[in-house]
Amino acid sequence: MVPTSGSTGRPKGIVQSRRGILFRAHAIAREYGFGDGAVYLSTAADGSISGLVHGFAALLSGALLLRVDPARI
């Protein structure tokens, strides 16, 4: 279960399977051409589905993952 506030602003959680996260991560890595030597800059929250998926996409493909607080950009 991943905590989320969604569009309502009220805390809740969603269930996402490991298989679904990995499938999506591999698809993103292929779509964006992640690989050795690539650098991926992420502003997504660490605990969000987007942060998990994009983080795994970079790491599974050998890209360097840099996480940045969007407020600092």
C-alpha cells in the first residue's frame, strides 16, 4: 500500500502490485531510453507511486538517479 492524498487532499492509500510497478518501470525506461550513462532527475516524492516507478526505472536500467526537492529548483 502506498499512501496518497490524491485529488481530494484527504489521506488514503492505494494498492499497487510489485509486478505492476516493475512492468511500468521497465516500460518507462524503454520509452525514455534510460541506460548506462543516462542521468535521470526526479522531483517526485519518494513515497509516491510516481517516485517509486521512475526511481526503479532509472536504477533498473543503469541510469544515475538524482532526487531533487522541487522547491529548490
